[in-house]
Amino acid sequence: MRRRRLANRRGFIAAALIALAACIILFLMHRPPICTCGHVELWHGALDSGNSQHIADWYSLSHVIHGFLFYAGARLLLKRRPIGPRLALAVLIESAWEILENSPIIIDRYRTATIALGYSGDTILNSMSDIGMMTLGFLFAARAPVWVTVTLAVALELLALAVIRDNLTLNVLMLTWPIDAVRDWQAAL
């Protein structure tokens, strides 16, 4: 029992250190710490150049769902390990995505394949918030019944779809297999 608690604590510490390392890497990649507009918003609901520049926006919902999915995957792959090491793995994957997402190749892909024509990447603040949102989703999934987590994931996807005509499912689709009809439908908002 004591060894399990120690592994759990080490996992949570590792998760925090991984997020810190991602923050440093994004800084070294010359990502802006906060919005170049000069202020910080808790919620940025408009679909404009402020997306991915503040603490949270409509795409934060996708990162919560990342947490749900990473929890499910970690539970399958590391079922005998405590939650701390599972979370560390999830933070590692999310941090790697945040670094990749802010690389020129992915920024250009967003600009050419999706409706994010003016996308310039995330601020460091937004990337750290995205990692935090994933962590919240992961910890929620660890405590909630599976049916509640699945229902919430579907609800978040449908909410984003209804409000901004985009969500995690469409984002993955459009990044990997762009469909002109979907892009045109999204752009008509």
C-alpha cells in the first residue's frame, strides 16, 4: 500500500514536471506567453484571431475530451498502476501534442486544411490551459461512472458542433482527411 501511494505521488509530480517542460519548450519555440493583444481573457467565445490565445475557448472542450480518452486508454494499458503514473502518461501525450500543434508544419496544416485560416498557433498560456483541461477531463473520468463520462463527451461534442460547427471529431477529420463540403459548411457560420 505504501509503495502504491509513493508511485501515485511520483506520478503526479512527474505530470507536473512534464507540463513544466512543455512550457519551457514552447517558450524556446518563441511562442508568445499571452495574447499579443496585451490582455488575458478567462473565456474567449468569439471565432476570431483570439482563439487559442487566452485561457479558455470553445476548443477547450476538446481537451477535456482528450482527458476522457486518455483515461480510458491508460486504464486499459496500465490497469494495475495507480492513477498518478497514468496521469503522467496522459500529460506526456497532451504536452507532445501541444508542442507539435505549435510547430510550423501543423500550423500550416490548420491553415490549409481547416477553417482556421488565420491560425497562428497557441499562446503558452493557452497551451498550459489545454493541458490543464485535459487533466480535469482525465480526473473526472477517473471518478465518474463510464456512462456519465461518455454522455458528457457526446454532449460537449454536440455543443461545440452546434455553436461553432467544429469539435474534436471534425478537427481530427479535417486535419487528416480534409473534406471540402465540411469546410464549406463550417465556413458558412
